[in-house]
Amino acid sequence: MVDIVIGAIQPTGPPVNKPDTTAGAIEAEILNIREPRQNISGPTGKERRKQFRQDPVNGRVLTVLVPNGTILPKNLDRRKYKVLLRFIKR
């Protein structure tokens, strides 16, 4: 007698409880805060960067770390998503 099983088996190891990405809130850690980019001119007076980007005057650049990257959308792209921040004091 042969048992035929159609489908996939559960992966071995501890169960992975993956939070729903549509929940909205993803916890992250702030790694760095810096001022916006300044105009960088090369020796000929031209912009050295390949793609010109003007940051807002009153802007701040935040570098964040998401400890569990598996909860981020798989198709994460800056043109497809908007990021909204909510700060909670420790």
C-alpha cells in the first residue's frame, strides 16, 4: 500500500509566527540622524553625483533598522510605498 500526498509538508524547526504586514505598525530602531545633503561641486563646478537630488532645507535624514525584515513587503520599492512615522518616547 502506498500513500500519495499532494501538497507541501511543513518546514522542520520551530514554528514561525509571521505578523501580518497589513497591520501597519512595524517597529524599527533609529541608527543615525543627520542634516540634509548639501550641494557637492566637483573641480569643474559641476555636481559630482550621477543623479541630482535636492533635499528640503528643513529636512532631516534618518537611518532606521528593522530588526525583523521578514515583515516588510516583498516588493518594497520607494516608488510603490509611502512611509509614515510615529514616534513613541521610551
